[in-house]
Amino acid sequence: MAWRPRRRTAIAVLATIVVLAPIAWFWQRSLVPGDLSPMEMGFADYGGGPATHAHHGQDVGTLTGPSGPADVVVDLVARQERFDIPGRGPMDGITLNHTSPGPEIVAKQGDLVQVTLQNESVPDGITLHWHGVDVPAAEDGVAGVTQDAVQRGQSHVYRFVAKDVGTYWYHSHQVSHEQVKKGLWGVLIVEPTANDVVAAVHTYDKVRTVNGGYGERRVAAPGSTVRVRLINTDNGPWAAWVDGAPYRVVAVDGTEVNAPPEVSNKSVLVTAGGRVDLQVTMPQGSAIRIGLGGGPTTLVIGEGNAPAGAEPRERVDLLSYGKPAQLGFDPAKATRVFRYDIGRRPGFLDGRPGLWWTINGHQYPDVPMFMVTEGDVVRMTIKNTSGQVHPMHLHGHHVVVLSRDGVAATGSPWWTDSLNVEDDESFEVAFVADNPGIWMDHCHNLPHAAQGLVTHLMYSGVTTKFHLGGSASNQPE
């Protein structure tokens, strides 16, 4: 009968609709608006505290650094151009003042720093984020949140006080997963000591470097004390150690460690975006070698031959390293308690199929916004069940680690702004909400952030006029 083929066709069409309709719905739902305000992202998570409303009040652009004469004045010109990696040859990338890394910025504690960033020829626009420096919100350098990307022919001025001694760095926060890798970064040191040695590790298109070169040797007198400032500008963690002498871990992410003991035959982890300062007394009659994650990229300090050791099996555990000290606040009196559960699931992101990161079961941009009021004591549990390691970075604040996998911290207060969270690992951290603004809280494996592993810490009464996308083409990751 003729009706039978028609019936089979109708059934096939209906079955196709039943299968494709949910896929089409999820595809449509995944599309990210091309002009999205951070104020409209996701949903509010008040952490068990009173509801706050961030849609009316002070604009983030007014939360600027102080006026008046600057103590440190730096002019940086960004260019898309070819530059040379000593020992490895030329490459195409992005420079600041014709070099990558950009000029090292040095300030004394309390200095007012003024940096003028000019974009001469970078087509996607640029910004500068002061990684680990708790600047006023307007100076944070995040495209679409605290400013518009600086387009070709434009400039932008950053002003902030270098209030905390320590090791920091700066980098683009516009298309950052591409621009940082291509060279738009540099080192910032507040209150350097006489015998500082910087070891900033960066990979340019599979070429791994230290301080922009293939390797480096620095001079230091026998018996002198050297401070080695380790900086990880890459997307994954690596271990550092010292061959030829014992050492102390004297600072983490710009904060001094209390009563650090001497260690030998141990490595220390430096996560993506993180900084660790080591103190070494130079031995008599030989050099030392700083292992930087293995491979040929190393730093040698001193005269003569340096031992060539392998990565130690044991590692310094910052959870129990050093001695306890006062925090300055009581985490037990938290007014907001949040969870930051990192997962992964198949689906669509902006219409693209794949495996995508989730925060508390939600996918970007429909993720929780952590809402706080100035003065809140905040506790947060960061749990990772995504199958990969994530270096988590909260802008504008340092957090103190309270526990890892339920084991309480017993050593020096472990203050950090870049926390390495392994798969199946959980950290509880705490901080005081003392820097009003809208602050990114994201994975510093920058491709992960570009794939949606990002949310915001939002203060009550603070708003922003800037948009992701839009006419400025703001793309913070």
C-alpha cells in the first residue's frame, strides 16, 4: 500500500526531529552573546550571606590608583614583530620596547608606579595585567571587565602603589592565551635585594627559555647569599630545585614564609602564574645549578663547574613548611562560604562541540558569580574532579590555604594568588574581601580559561560599563 512508505518516511522524520531537537536546543543555548556585560553573566552565589546587589553603585573604572607625581615611570610600546631568542634564533611574536620579555620593572615598597602602554601594531588590541599585585580594580588590565582593549594607535595609563614587597610579573589579558605565549609579558620586582637572580621561565612556540634566552649563567661570590626569584609564565606547573647547595623557600607569590627551614635534595613546585623565591648561600669553589623543571633550560650561578643533578624525588610541602604565624583575621568567622567545584562534560560552547569545563556543574557563561561585601571574611573550597590539573588565580587578592584534602595547614601561613589544584584534589582557602571591584577568578592554564574555566568575584555596589566582545572586541582570555 502507498501509505506504508509515507508512514515510514513520517516515522523517520519524526525520529530525526526527536534526536536533533535536543541537540539544536543545547547548541542554541551554548551561544555566547557577542556583546556581553559581566553584570549579566551567570547567576549570583551569595555564599550563605545576605543578598547583595552589584547592579547599582560605583563604576569599576573609578577605582583607580592615586594621583600625583609617580616615583617609577615606564613607557611600553607593544609591537607585532620578529625578535631574537639568544641561543635559539628569531621568531615572530609580540614585543614591548622591541624585546621579549619586556623591560623589567623595579620599584621600592610604597612607590607610585605609572606605566603607559602604547599599541603600535598588535591587531587584536592589548592590555597589561599586574599578576599578583593587588592593584585598585581599574588598574587590573582585564579587557571587557576593567577596561577596553587598547587598539592600534591607542594608549592606556596604569597607576598603582607597589605596597607589597615581592616577585611579580605582568602580561596581556586580551587574547591572553595567544599573546602571552607570543611574548607580551615581563617581570616586576618590588624592593629587590643586592644579590637577586631572576629566573623567569617562558615557552615561545615550543622553545623553552629562562629570562628570554636558552640558558643563563650569573656571577655570585662564594659565601654570599643569593635570592633566586622563580617565575612561571607558562600554562603548566614545573618543579625547581638547587644542585650543589641547600636552600630555603623564603617567599611564595610575593609573601614571605615564616621561619623557613633549610632543605636539601628536595624540589619545590612552581605552578602556572606562580612565583617562588629561594635563598641560597653560595658554596666555596664551585657553582650551583637551579633546576627548572628538567630539560636543557637551567640557570647556573657562580664560577666554575656546576653539578648536573636530576629532579629530587621528594618535594617541599608548603602545607607544613615553616612555622605558624598570625593571619590577621579569623577564618572561623567567615561571613561567606563558597564552593568552586571544577568538572568537565561533553556539550557545546559557543556552538562548538567538545569537552568543556564546568564550575559547580554549570558551563560558561552561565556560571556562579561569587558575591561579597567589602569587609567579608570569605572561605572557599576549591575541588577538582575534571581529569586535569588547574592553576587557580584570583585577581586582586591573596588567599591563605587552610587545608588540602581535609588535612589542616600546620606550617607558615601559605599565602598565594596562584594555587596548583591537581585532579581529585581539594583545597580550602580563606581571605578578607578588602579590595572592591570585579575580579576574575580563573584557571591560569590560559587555554583552559579561554575554554570557559573563568568566573568573577563581585563586590556589592560595584558595576562595570565594559563588555566582553562589543565594539572593542574585548577577549580577556
